[in-house]
Amino acid sequence: MRNQTPSDLLARSIFDGVRKFVYDNGLTLYVLERPESSSVSVQSWVKTGSIHEGDYLGCGLSHFLEHMLFQGCSGYPEHAVADTINNLGGDINAYTSYGETVYQLEVSAVDAEKGIDILCSMIKTPDFPEEKFLSEKAVILRERDMLRDNPGRSLLERLWREVFLAHPVRHTIIGYHEKIVSVTREMVVDYYQRRYSPERSFIIICGGIKADDAAMMVGKRLEDWKRGNIFELDLPREPEASGLRRCDIFFKDPLARLSVGLQSPSIADPQVAAVDVLSGIIGQSQSSRLIQRLQLERELALTLNSFNYSTYFCGMTGIFASCTPAKMEKLEHAIREELKSIANGEISAKEVDREVLQQSTDYLRMLSSNSGLANTLGSTIMAFGNPMSAGLYYDRLNSVDIKNVRSVAAHLLQENRMAIVRQYPEKKRKNSTTKSVKSQVTDMRCEKLSNGARLVSCQRKQLPLIDICVVIPGGTILEKAANSGISALLASMLSSGTQRWNESELGTFIDENALDLNITAGRNSIVFRINCRTDRFDAAMALLESIIAEPMFNEKIFKRERSSMIENLKSRVLIPSRIAGDKAAAEIYGAHPYSRPIAGTMNGLRSLTIQDLYDFYYSCLVPGSVVFGVAGNFDRTRLKNKFEKIVKAINWSQKDLALLLPPPPEFKDYRRSKTLELPREQCVVLLALPGCENYGQVHCVFDLLENALNGMSSKLFKTIREDAGLAYSTGVEISSGIHRGMIILYAITSHSGAQTAMSLLEREVKRIRNKGLDEAEFQAAVRSVAFDYERLLEKQETLIFHAVLSEYYGNGCRLALMLPAIYRGIKRKEANAVIKNYLNFPGVVSVNVLSDRKQ
């Protein structure tokens, strides 16, 4: 324990004179009289910051309120607040933080009551003028853009998101640009009414004013302020970091930057003073460890500083540094090595004493002004709930010794608690991304096997995993009414045993080799997918060969699976959305196989035999129409040999797929309407009309249309769900295939709302047909769909799946890699022309599935 000095006694005793007043509505006032002062500092602390925005998180509403409270209030319209304070020769300002918003002014002691009147009016009766809201919103957007243009701020924002994964402190205080754009005056007023209340607020007054006078002035203005909403959000608790997190970002700036962040204690924690000292030793002054060694001696960093940011609910400590891009790797390594040595106890008593002296002196300097005293009081009250703890931090700081610092360093500076964010010049990202995409594009191959089947392969070496995908003809399009559902039943039976393994043995083999097998039937094909570890590739290929080349359909399992499908169909006919879609398909397609559901029909399933399964399966194995695919880390020569072995083992069909396909559907060119009733509460209304095939750019246009009409930001959702409140769910489903698919607009609604919902669906079809997608919704759809397909490049299982499907449909396996560019190249005018052409078709089908419980 260090010897106490007169300064130490002053630092602890200066707050002994704080007077506390609590009003009936929950508002608290703290006054520190300083008779020797000719000024007063008045501060209003509201326990509301960006972490409290709840559903509005990321909109920056706390920051919006900070701006709006300066735009007029009772007695001080428009700019009168700032003008009045300016005329008094005072200062007024405010700031928004993660956990609080603080309004502060300083005026002459003779003008104290005027200052109090202004601040009380601002927080209690703001005007929120509409025209000022719009102008301030524009200001905030510019402020946000300014921060986005700052490489250091961009780095800091990302660091918070890496250090904190659950707590809302991870999100920026000002908000995100797209969410700020969405903010309305009504949202801001609603947030004010929910969060600004006397119980969440306290006033601090320091300076040349008597406490009783101040209490009377504040009470006169705020004691009738109603309590308002006192519900408090339950914020998520941030788990302790348990692994190193690293992230690279890019910024258009010639310098590279590095940040290291770690979770640290809140300001009330007894260890926070030791953490502050540790941070100072690391890099807060010219004599600090990292600045001396890495910036001045080794010249790895151009700038470097450390920090510890403590709030009343959490904290973060860390390092910021800048360097030339060429030195980034060396700088990161050096910082991590220095932190490791500090964590291992390589700290001297001299360093600790020097930093304690420096920080305690800085603390004393802060107490030299009314505003500094008020700020210290406010932070103390936020952390401890009372002003008497204001000197506690100073005592803890002066008690810090080398043992304390080494203890917190050993815990805090562990690498598994670190988050590291590296910011490179934008040029590096472009080169890196281009190289990555190029390697993926050039690595996709398609070659013919000896029997005419095709093999698509894509080398991916990121993980020791391999994905296999096989597409064969099948699905609804090859079924007849008499065997409807046979593809779905076949998919189930193919995974229930082979000539080599019975059902139990097959399951054991799959589990012992950690294989993931999935076989599904759709409208146009049957798809086999297997995922395995690289060292289990031989087992996966053995599984694939046995399933495809030697299926064995057990009578008992056949009856079990068929019975299960029939029972599910009994339930299906009572699901409003399912029956509505089935009825629409039946009306659109007539006798075409697409008129029947993939799940089949009861009559079709009941008539099936095991022999029907064998006959149908082998008829689907048309060599020229089967596509195999593999993605992962493999040897291509060995790969082809393995598939040649498989194709030789298969009993291939000699038929031509074109002869198996039915004629294209013929669509009726007049409107029809169907109404059904079900014993269900919910109702479904939908509009259906023919769509497109799964070929060419027209299919891409329909992808954009489907995206634009789905989701909460779609006009359809806003009209039916948000504005009219008619539907729990509304959107569009667009299918495509070997033959033309179907467009369905739907709404799940109530019996009373069905008619109105249907009229709104029709209005949306008319809007799109006549006006097309507007620029905003079209561009949003392009960005969204292009992004979705770009993600295919990141996951090899979806990449190979889409590549094989694309090859199967005749579009080429590399289409998935080109789709983002294709979507971005589509012009709105061209897209709307395509959409209009399809939506102009007169043969629209409307289906109403209503509740028979009309009440």
C-alpha cells in the first residue's frame, strides 16, 4: 500500500458533500456545492443507450433522440435552446453511449436557473417537429457516412462485433445506414415514450449553487413528470470468450491497421483499476512497452495505442496499430508475442508504479472542473448506484501493485480470449477475391464416362470432406396417374437396404463411417447426396455403388414405407396450404403429371407393387441423362476410375429420355376459380398461372421476381400483412422444371379476410403486369439473389448440387459459377418485359380454401 498524500485525501473527501434528492416520481437529483465556483455544470443522465433499443437495435434511436432534443421543446422552440445558452455565454452539448445518454450544459452561477429550466424542458417536453426530424435524419446519415469513411472507426466497429457475439454492445451506437434510413418520426417518439422517464433519469449539478435552491428549481419543473414506461429490457449475457477469433476486413486506404480486443471487467469490478494500469503499461504513453519496442525500436508500427473501455455492464481492452501492408504479419506476430510475455508475468514494479502515478494524476486533473466532477459522479452512479463510491476507484487505483497487475494479465491476455481484426487496403481484397473465384471457376470440370453418363468434379481443399451428388431422371414428370408417388416411394426404399446390406446393416455401415446419405425425389429428378470425410471416400463410393447398382426392395419394408406415405397423404388433404397448391396445380396442368403432388395420390400408392418399383427405377437409368458429381479433395484420375467401375456395375436402360417424357402441358386460356372448405381455422387464398422452364435467362428473371415478392420488405407483405393486417403469411412460390412451372401468389388469412386478401393479390399481379418491378425492389432482388448464389462458392455441398442439376437440365455445370454475373447483368426493362409477357396470360386460376367454421 502506497503512502497517502494530501491529494489522496482530497480525492476521497471531495464527494462527501454530495446531496441527494429523490422526487415522488422516481427522479433523483445530486448536488455538489462549490461555493468558490462562479459557474455551474448541469447534467441530465438518462439510463438509455444503444444497447436498450430492443426491436430497433441498429437504428440508432438513442442517438436520434440526442439530436432531436436540441430541435425544440416547451418554451424553447426550434433553435432557442442553443441560442439562449449562447447568449448567456455558456456551453451545451450531449453524447450518446452504449448504456446512457447525457445532456450537459455549463453556465454562470447567476444563470443557473435558466440552465436548469432549459435542460428540464429538453428531457421532459421535446417537440419532435417533423421538418426538423427529416433534416436531422439527413445529418445523421451524413455523420454515419463520415464514420464509414474513417478507417479507424470501421476497424473499431468490427472489433466490437468480434469481441461480443451476443450482447447488443456489439452494434454501433449511431446505427447502420440502411436501418437509419428506415427510421421514422413515429419510431423516435415511441422510443422516447418507452425509455425516457424520471425513474431512468438523474440530474447532477455541480458548482456555485446551494443544494436546496437547486432541488427547488428542479422539482418545480420535473416533479410532475409522469413515471411512464418502467419495464426494463432483459439484455443477453455475453459468454466468456473461449477461442481466438480472427477476421480480415478491407478499406480504401494505403495503410494497414490491426486491432486486438478482449472482454474486460465492468467499471464496478474491483479488478478494473488493475486492468487500467495494465493497459497503460502496454501502450498508452511513449514509455509504454509496445510503443517503445514495436513502434520506436523495431519500427513495425506507424502508430500504436492501447485502451481499456469500461462501462457499468461490461468492458473491452485492446490495442490499435497502423503499419504499412508489408509489415502487417510481422506486427501481428510481435504484438502477440509481447502480450504473451506480459501474460507470463514479465512486468516490472517500476512500470506499475509509473503507470499508477500517471493515471492517479490524470484522475485528479479531472476533478478540477465542475464538468469533470459531474462526469465522475455520473459514471459512479451508473456503476454503483450511489455517489459515495466516487472515491472508491481512486483508492483501488492507488492500491494496485505488481501482484494485482500480473494476476489480471495472466487471465486477461490469454490468446483464447482474443479477437484480432486486420484491416488491409482494398486492393488486397480485390486481388485475393479474384484469385479465389478464378481458382474455383477454372477447377470445375465435366467429362463423359464410357457409357455416356457425365461426371462433374470440383477440387476443394479447405476441409477434409468430400461431397457426392448424383442426379437421375425421375420424379413426377415421369409418373402416370396409376403410379403417382412412385418416385417418392422409390427414394425412400433405395436407402432401406441393398443386396450387400440389409436395412440394419446399411445403417450400421453408414454410422461406422460417419457418412451422411440423403435421397430425394422431386418433380423432375431423383437426387442422391453423400457427404463423407476424405479418409472415408472409399466407403462412400462403396455405399453409392451398392445403392445404385444393386438395390434390394424388401416386401415388409415396402409395405411399411407405402403405408407411411398413405397416412401422410390423409393428413395432407387437411392442410389448407397443401390442398390449395394441389388444387391450383390440377387446374393449371390438367392431365399433365405436374398436376399431381410429389407425394403422390392414395390410389396411385395403393396400386404399387415391388416389381413396379424395380421397373420404374431401371427405366430411369438412362446413361446420357445421368450426372455424377464430386467436390472436395481427391485425385481426379482415381476418381474417374471409381466411377467407371460403378457405371459398369449398373443395369442401364436402353430407352431415350425424350421418349419417356410426356408432351408439354397445354394451358387453358380463361380464368377459373375454385373454392373448398376444410375443418380448419386458417384459410388460404391464392392466384396461380403458368411459369417458365428451368432453362436460360427467363428462369433467372423469375428468380428475381420470386425474391422481390417475398420477405417483410416486399410490397406484397407490406400491403397484406403490415397495412391491412389480413395475413399471417403471404408471398409467392415459383416452380420450374423440364416443362413450364407455375407461379403462385398466396395469403394465409382468416375467413373474414379471404375476399379482401384475394383482391389485394390480384392488385399486386396487376401492378407488376402493368408497371413491373420498380427500381428499388428490382435492385434489391438482384443484390439478394446474386449474393445467394455467391455463397454457393463457399459451400462445396451446395456448389456441387447446383452444378450437377445445371448440367442435368442442359445449362452446363459452370452456370452456378456464372449466375451472380448473369443476375447483375439483367436490365430492369428487359426483366419487366419478360414478367409482363407471362403475367398477361389470361388463364389465371384462383383458389379459396376456406374454413367451415365461419364464425
